[in-house]
Amino acid sequence: MSGQAVHDYNSLIEREPALLEESRAFLTERLEEVRFVFGGRMLSPYLRPHFVTRGEWRRITTACETVFGAIEKVGRAIPNDRLMLEQIGLIDGERELVAIDPGYEEVSVTSRLDSFLTSDKYQFVELNAECPAGIAYQDVAAEMFLGLPLMREFRRNHSVTPMYCREHMLDALLTIYSRVRGSGDRPNIAIVDYKGLPTQREFELFKEYFEGRGYATTIADPRDLELREGKLYHADFKIDLVYRRVLTTELLEKIDECRPFVEAYKTGGAVYVNSFRTKYVHKKMLFGVLTDERHRHYFSDVEREAIRQSVPWTRRVEDAKTTHDGNEIDLLDFMRCQKETLVLKPNDDYGGHGIYIGWESDEGAWDSAIEKALEGDYLVQERVTTSREIFPYVNADAGGVQMIEQLLDLDPLLFFGRVRGAFTRLSSSSLANVTSGAGMVPTMLVD
């Protein structure tokens, strides 16, 4: 298992303190050099990647791709399945956008399945199907980590393979573009999201990569775009292909200021990846659909088993009866009695906002959380088994390196439903979320 590689790497740190200090100086310099930041803070203050073995990687990819096959079926079925549509919980503005044909069938071209891997379990916590972040960060982190003096020494006795995904992102964009427009021309690309977001540096890393491959690229705020003779423009830059990073929820909040961007999507003024139809499967209640016995007929036996093993039981928070492990339950009574195994999440938010963790709450706080959940669009989800490892952490304030235990949130990256790489988020708390303060490291295969 990968635990042996972790042991060997940490033993190397103990034996070679000079290499540790050299690696700390190398990483600090490189992080500043490439401005590897998220919201103004260093994103990867660690001196080791997350190792997975070939066998573990096969488990991961098989589970991800099998479950994603079931997710694609949900995306195709949901427009004509009233129960599914009600469960997912689209609002009026989202319903208007998902009704528009983007010109291709895929419900999510690029996506990310956030998960936890242990020796005997592999479980998901959510799907980011709309505009997953982290792809460019992962690639740049992998390049930096391979250059660590500690890694160079470690690789004398271990085969380490990084996984790069910017190329797959560009290929996915171009594949969809050629499918919609036909082959021949070289599209101008726009990376579209609001100004001033923590992910700005990732947009810049993508722009550098796309332009290095010969594709003119701009980073644009959707409020700054114009329609001219049916075509989308950012100042004098004509946009053929939109790499959409603006979330539908946040777009709808400012939709009057973004009319040209929305109109170009409606009229085919540019090709958009991902399309707005990702909302069918991006909502967190997707897992409620997958684990609802009433939808079993959509899935194959292999998909049902993968869902049973990897997708946590999920339901919308409401005063109703439902099922759990095949038994009928009163949902609210069950939630009050089983707080040690449950978490509450908003159906459509990110960054760890609004999450209530049952096993970290006393009874009064949990009862209050349930009442708040009943007032909004919330779901209850069964606790998954998490994993932790010891990592060398660069403490900028103390000026040294500490060995600290971290929670590992493994995030496989999928393109057209196939896993092409992954990164791992690390945290000292139960929420391994970069927006909430967690860091990230590249995921690498180790032999």
C-alpha cells in the first residue's frame, strides 16, 4: 500500500535534515516565483505529494467512472422525470438555462468527484460538475514537487509518476468546439468568471498554457462582454470558445449585467464548456437521487453496487418519511437520533459554507441546525470514512518544518467521464476545502 511509500519518505526526512532544509527553501522560493496562491495565501505549504499505488488508482478510477456512468444517466433522464427534477431542486432561472440546447449531449464535459480513500473503503462526498477548480494548480504543483531535493532522493528507489491535466482540459474544450462548429479553424478562448475571485491565479496559469499551445486566450468578467452581429466580444477580442468558470448561481445574481454573455449562449454566438445543463447533476441532491431506491431501474447491476459502496445515503431535509437501508423511517426523528453519523449541507453552495457536522455538535446545536435546514434547501448525508496521514508542513510563521497529521480529500478529475488525474486537499479540520483554509498537494502514482 501507499503507506510504505509514506513511511519511506518520512524516514528520509529524519535521516537527511540537510535535504529537508534545502527542500523547504526550494519550495518557498518556487511558490513565490510562480505566485502559487489562492486568495492571497500560499496554496501548497507541504513537502510531499499524496502517494497512491497503481492498485489504489485502479480502485479509484473504476469507482469514479462506474458511478459517473450512472450520473450521466441521471442527466439524460431528469428532463423527463418529474420526481428527479423535483428532488434536484432547480430554481426558475436555472430551469430556463438548462432548457437551452448547448449543441452537444454531454451533461458535464469536465468534472471532479471529491472523495476519501482508506484501505477498505472508497467513498464520495460530492460531485463538482459545473466548473471544477484545481486543474491548473495540480499541474504546476506536480512540476514543483518533482523538483524538491527530497523527491529527487526518494526517486532513486521509488518510481513516481505525476498526472497532468491541463492538456486534457484543452483537448476537451477543442473536442466540443469541433463537434459544434466543425473542424478547421483555431478558436479564440475566453476564461469567464467575475473579477477579483481567489481562483484568479489559476485562470492566469490556464491562459499561459493555452497560449503556449497556440490558442489566443483572454480572461473576462461576464459583465464586460458584448454581442456584435451575433458574436461575443471582450473589448476587441472575438470569442469563439468559452471556458466557463462562473457558477450559474452567481451568474443569476447579476444576470441583468451579464445579458450579452447569456444571450450568446442562447443564440450560439460562442461555444460554452461546461454548458448550463450541468445544473442537473451539480446540485448536492444528486446523491439523494442516486441513493433513492425509486430510481434503481435506471442503473445497471454494476452501477448499483458502485453506488452502494461509494455514494453516501443522502436525503432532502423535510418533515417526511423515507427509507434507510431498505427500512421506512421518519426522517426528522432519524436525524435527531443519529447525529453522530450525519452531516447537513446546503443543496447548492461551495467553500464549506453552511455545513453542520453532527458528530462535532452537541444536541442543542444539532437541533438548531435541523431547524435552520428545514427553513432552506438543505440535505442530510451519512458520514463517510475519512483518512489521515502525516505530512511535512512548512510553517512560514515559525520559519521551519513541522510533521502534522492532515485529513486527505482526494479529488479525481474527469473529462468525458474518464479519470485523467487528481489532486488532494489537506486540512486539520473536518472540512478539507481550499476556500475554508485547507491546502492542496498533487496526487502521484508510486511504485
